[in-house]
Amino acid sequence: MPAQHPCIHSYAEYEDAYRRSVENPEQFWAEVAEPFTWRRKWDSVLKADLVGGHNEWYSGAKLNITENCLDRHLATRGNKLALIWEPNDPKTRQIRYTYRELHQQVCQFANVLLNNGVEKGDRVCLYMPMIPQLAIAVLACARIGAVHSVIFAGFSATAIADRVNDAQATVVLTSDGLNRGPKQIPVKRVVDEALESCPSVRRVIVVEHLGWPVHMQEGRDVWYHEEAQEASKSCPAEEMDAEDTLFILYTSGSTGKPKGVVHTTAGYMVWADYTFRNVFQVQENDVYWCTADIGWVTGHSYLLYGPLLSGASTLMFEGVPTYPDAGRFWEVIDKHGVNVFYTAPTAIRSLMATPLDNVLSYSLDSLRVLGTVGEPINEEAWHWYHTHVGKERCPIVDTWWQTETGGIMISGLAGISPLKPAHAGQPLPGVQPVLLTQEGQEIEGNGQEGYLAIKFPWPGIIRTTYGDHERARQTYFGPYPGYYFTGDGARRDEDGLYRIIGRVDDVINVSGHRFGTAEIENAINQNPHVVESAVVGYPHDVKGQGIYAFVICREPVGKTDAGQVEASIIETIVAEIGKIAKPDKIQLVSGLPKTRSGKIMRRILRKVAEGETSNLGDITTLLDPGVVEEIIQGKK
Ligand code: PRX
């Protein structure tokens, strides 16, 4: 009998696991890793390096993550549902795959990739709707050792091209179109436009979803369903090294273009599984639903890998929370008997703003555990979720983590840890958080606030940024050598529970999506009207943070033309990044508050955007203090 996966069942067990993970991390993580399917065990559990950022877990081990997600469950869970797919339109057909069927689907897709010349180590970009073939394709890449890079299907052609070129992808997987609520979007057309500037791509495999006619480029584009006819439903898994790259996922930082966060095979697998089981406390017959898109890390770790590694039944939803009406989430929960539900605060806030009947008309009896992720949850939203969705009987796990951490870092364990609204809570075993002063001194004791950093590696830690390790080193390990720097500020309350305050760098979190202010400014500056711009975040009732752009135009713009210029700026952002980065407010200004050395004083702009203009601090050192008054007068 293989060893059982250790799972925490009580607070005392949590304390014991935590203590062991700190006292003897290597032994702890060796025990956690033991029950997986390994082709060869590791030579060393951990090679730690929080200075250069070269961290390795389970070096020397050989495995394939899909054997752990699929094959090893076949004997005991072959007929258990692995993937339940709920379509955008509730009147159309759901799809359900057992572990056996999902295994076959993944093998078949893997064979299509192999037949199309994809080799171990090749980068494959996926720009697809939330349909089962996206989940299948991701696993198919992992099956044959190709590196998947999923690009959220709301990004623009330019954003796709940036990511495809950075990864030097040879193959792109896409579909004819996608459904988003009442809209249909011609996904393949966006890919075609992107690929005009992507010479590395030699093959595009198109999954038919809407049945739309699309342009197929001779010699480059093929239909998945035609390729699949020849492809067998069995495919041996490629043997991977523990530290072989599993995937790249692009995410925004405070400088430059989005960077490709790299996760490798064994450490990510152990981390995704361990955190999933312990945080959500999913039981064998549960239906588990994470509403995130696979285009984001939450979809990778907690829609796909975590649940499948643990042998759970995971629900995948194509649509949006408000279609056909704002009761859709709750309807899906009742329809499928969802027991564990994991979503984003922004979704909760947007549904809170609709009539309460939308939620009260569903029973939600099946729910046992609720979770949130992606941004701080305000107390009002927490209480609404707890009262009206959880009926005051379901614990809420507020899970703090990042694309770079691979999995949940600070969170309660459902039904085990103390619940405190708007607090992520305590670190998971293996996570050693600290609060630092700006100078890098550790802040001791409770009731304190500081920069959140982690002082010991965990299995899911970012390995590098694709093609540019120096960037990873500087971003995460450079600011405070010996620590992983998160970019977040946090408070440790009197009970030692962590509350995440928000980013302390130039990153804005809009509806749980990260954007660098520089990234949006670069996009705005592509507009021919624009000379310079400065972007800041400001508190937004539904999105958490909204995007406020201050823009200087080449020519003075009269009131009558301002609307047109603003619309043109928005168009540019949509073309450069995508609709998700549309600013909420654009203010045309004649100048920006700058220091004498030319640095933009964002602190002042942030205060203006927040409407807090009474206390701007000392502005006499500015190059042109007069500009501040003009900006205040013109505030949107
Ligand atoms: O600021 C934190 C916020 O989201 C950032 C990470 O964003 P991303 O890499 O896109 O991953 C989102 C999903 C894991 C963090 O630096 N964040 C994430 N979860 C929480 C959070 N802020 C507060 N509370 C959370 N539970």
C-alpha cells in the first residue's frame, strides 16, 4: 500500500505540523512527498538560496505530474467524476468526465501534440475559452513534457504576441470563439492578428467550440477534431526531472513588461496538493468549485492541479456570475451540489450590489466551505458572504498567495483555524512569514505592520523568470537578501493573525488582476495624442482598486474634444493589453507633479485620485507646484 497523504484534522495537528516544518523542513517535506508516484526518488529534498534565488526541491527525482493527477487514481477512482463542466448558457449540455475518461482525453490530446511535432521542453501557448479542452490541453502538455503558458483569453493580440515571443513558443492552441455571458468573441481572429509578429510559431491547433467559420492558414493551422481522429487514447507519460519547467505564467510587476513566472514539476506538485487538501478540507464525495479562469494562477493550482492531484471532483464554469442573471453562481451550486466554493472578493461585491433575492431564492444546502482569493476582502463583503451564502455555518478561508508562490501561503484551514473577517490568518506549514521595516529589519511581536517577506523556501516558490533570471533575483530576492519579498504590506494582529493590506509597490490589483502602473502607462503612451502619463490605483467599491490615469496630450484639448481623446486612449489600452486594463478615470492634465530631478510624485496623484486633497504633504519642492492645484480642480 502506498503511504497516505498526511492531512491536518485539528488545530493541535496544525500546530504540530507547523512546528515540524520549521524545525526540520527537509524531513517534513520528504514525508509529505512520499505518497506521490515517483519514477525515481530525490537525492536531496531542498537546495535553498534566498539570495541568488536558485531554489531547488526534490532534485534528482523523476516523475510526471499527470501520472499523479490521473493514472494513480484509476484503480480506486476510475469511475469517479474528475471534471464537471458547466456551460455559459445554462440551457446547453454539461460535460462530465470520470478520471478514466479524463485520462483518455488527455492522452489523446497529448498524441495530437506529439503528432504535430511538439517535443519535451517546447513552449506551447494556450489562448482558449474555459472549456474542457483547455484543462485537457494543459494536462496534455504536462504529459509529454512540453511547457504550457496559458494566456488569459481577455488579453489583446499585442499582449499575446509579447508573451508568445518572450517564451519563443512554437505551437499555439486556441478555439474558433468563446462565450462570455451574452457575448461571443472571435478568439481565433485575435490569435491570427497576434501571430503576424510571432515568427517562432509553426503550428496552431484550433478547437471547435462555437462552430464559427474561421480562417485557417495553410501549412500552419489544423483543427483539433480532425487531428484527434488519428490519435490514440493512450500515451505514456514523459519522464521529467523534478526541476524541469512545468509551466510559465505571465504576471505584471512594478517595472517593464509582464514577466514569465516559472514553476517546475515536483515542488509545485507537492505544494499544490498539500495546500489544496489542508486548506479546503475536501472530502471524498465532495464537488469542489473554483470560479477562477485557468488563465490565472488560481485556475492552475486550484481548479486543475490541486484538485486532480488530490483525486477530487472539480467543477469548471465557462460563464460569468451575472449571466443569464445575477443568481447564476448560486444556481450552479444547487444544480451540482457544490460543497466547497472558492471565488474572488470582487465577484462577491458585484453580486452584493444586486437584489438579495438573487441569492435567497437558492437553498445552497450543499455548501460546507467557502473561500476567497486574489485581493483583500472588506468586512462588509465577508459578512454578506458568510451570512447569505454560507448561512453562518460555513467557514471562510481567506487565502493569501501569489502567482510566484505557486500555492496558498497564509490562510485558515477550513473548520480548523480561528475565523476572523478580512484576515488571511496563519501561515501554512512550511511558510515562515516575517514583517520587515523599509530598511529590512525584522519586526518582532504582534500588533505590528510592515513589509511581508518569507524567510525560508517552500516547495512552490518561483524558480525564475523565463529567460532572465536576473530579473527574478532583483525583484524577489534583491530588495532584502535572504528573504523572498512579496511586494505586499501586512499587519500581524494581537493574536498573530495576518491581514494583508495591499501592494507596497507600483502594482494595482483590479478585480484580483495585477497590473503594473508602468505597463498601463506604456500602453497609454502609444496613443498619438499622448506625451506622457501617470497611472495610480484608487479604492473602488466593486473592483477593489480602480485605474486612474493622468494624461498629458501633445496639443491642448478643449472640453468638446476631451471625450474623443479619452475614447481613443481607451482604444489604445484595449489594443495593447485588453479590456481588463481599461482605466476607470482619465484626466487630461497640462503637467504632472514632478520632483526637480524629474521623478513623478505618485503619492500626490494617489491622494488626488482618492479624493484626499486636504493633506498632500510638502509640495514646495516640486518643479511646478502650480500643477497640483490644476489637477485637484480637474479631478474626476
Ligand atoms: O496583493 C496580493 C493580492 O494579490 C497579489 C497576487 O496577485 P496574483 O499573483 O495575480 O495572484 C492572485 C491569486 C493568488 C498579492 O500580492 N492577494 C492575493 N490574495 C489575497 C491578496 N490580498 C489580500 N488577501 C488575499 N487573500
